[in-house]
Amino acid sequence: MTNRHFIIDTDTASDDAVAIIMALHWPDVTVDAITTVYGNVPLARASANARYSVEFCGQTTPVYEGCVRPLLRPAVHAEWFHGADGMGKLGQLQPQRPAAEKHAVEELIRRFRAAPGAITLVTLGPLTNLAAALSIEPRLAGWVKECYIMGGNANCVGNVTPAAEFNIWCDPEAARIVFHAGIKCLMVGWEHCRFDAALTDDEMAAIRALDTPRAHFALDCNAHALQVGRESQGASGMMLPDPITMAIALDPRVCTRRSWHYVDVACAEELTRGMTVVDELNVTDHKPNLEVCWEIDRRLWKEILCQTLH
Ligand code: RIB
Ligand code: CA
């Protein structure tokens, strides 16, 4: 079985934590490193949540700390959605191990330079770390084997404004740098976690019935997000955008329709800040720069999730 190498860049709160657990328990994947960034919660809390999640899985994957705020804008967090400290009912989680020494941006450059074309990058938060790394070392774009981005919304509804998804909205300038850097990226928008991609009450009950520490952890840390999602976003169940993106990275068959397009990010106006504008009909003469996920296999995504929570 070939062994794939992953680096996960994350603003670890409840759905990120489940995505991390999925990767750490996937048979042919080694998570070489986790880099953390502000986003759902302040950086220090994202780092603690990531380290706690790694330790919860009995692993020693190094966790590096990166940017504390966007390139040009003040940081805006989302504890209102994920609960105090980002982990729903579980609240303030204290890991035993400290964060790794190096800055995440420096470590991203170092690791991809040392293994060009060999490591898959999965980003689950604002793209500030990656944009900073690309600005320092543009050759990084060619060293990344492939990148799966949880972010954006392909010409459809946003979750933080009518026009934008949170990760891209936080730092649209960073997203624009990443989108135009020449990295082989698949954009998995927030739209894919809605409707029947969300976990139903019966599916959550089935996960609870697995009665494993990971199954309970996954449900408990997302309990607050479930409630807020239902109250404020019309969610039919538990929406898990980061785990869906991770499921696609683990098994690309989950993404059943994908195509390359020119994609840019609105940065100028507050109304459209962070909007990922996809030239779906290729009506501009711009060269496609991003692959876009248009449909997922909802059954397979949920199968993969359950497989990693057993
Ligand atoms: O918009 C959803 C994304 O923003 C997810 O990655 C969630 O964890 C938050 O970072
Ligand atoms: Ca996230």
C-alpha cells in the first residue's frame, strides 16, 4: 500500500478536529505536520485544539504555530459558531505537549522544499500561512504535490456574508495570492456540507452507537456548531465542511464532478469581500487556475467519516 504524506493547515475548531482525526486514522496516509493559523479561534487556541486532537489519537505529529492575523486586516474569530474555545461542549482543552519550535510559515517552506512533489497539503482555515509562505518562496507552488482547499463558495451562497465563505472572507488577499500562485489546487466550497451532506439525527445516533472515544469526541465537540447551524443557517443536521474536504483528500472519488476554471477573489468591496468568483462558463479569456469541486458523493463521504471513527 503506497504511503501518502499530508500536511494539514488548520484554524482548529470543532470541524477541523474531526478532519484531523480522519487523516490520522487513514491507513495509507502519514500526517507529517500540522500548521495552525488564526481563524475560528485565536491562534493559541487553534494550536492547543490541534495538539489536543493529535494527543487524543495517541499520535505525536508536530504542530507548528503560524500567523495570528490576516495579511492586511484585523483577525475576526468565530467562537459564536463553534462554542467557547472552538470545541463545543468540550471547551478549554489542554494538550500535554507544546507546539513545535519553528514558525509554521518557515516550516511549510522547509518541508515542501525537502520533498518536492511528494506532500499533499490540505488547508482547513484562512490561507494566510500559505500565502505568506508563497510570498517568501514562490517556488513552493511547484513543490506542493496537490492542495485541497476547504474554502470559498462556487458562485453560490456564503456562510459569513451572502457572498463569502469564512476561510476566504477572513483573508481575501491571502486567498488571491494562493489562487494565482500556480499550485495544483482543488477548491471545495462550503456549499458541499449543506442539505443531505449534513449528518442527520439518525446518522449522528449511529455514530454515537459506535461508542468509541473518537465517535463521542466528534459529536461532542461539534454540538454547539450543530445547534447554531440549525438556528442560524437553516441546517438540516451537522454540517462538517473540513471533514468533507479531508474525505476528498483521502479518497478523491468523493468528489464526483470537478473542472478547471479561472477563479478570482473579491477583495475591494465589503459587500463582496471574499467572494470566490468562478468563471464556470469560461466566458473570460483568463487561463484556468483552480480546479473546482461541483458535486460530492454524500454516501461515500459519510462512509469514510464513520470508517475513521470506529
Ligand atoms: O466556512 C467553514 C470553514 O470556516 C471551516 O473550515 C470552519 O472550520 C471554519 O474554519
Ligand atoms: Ca477550519
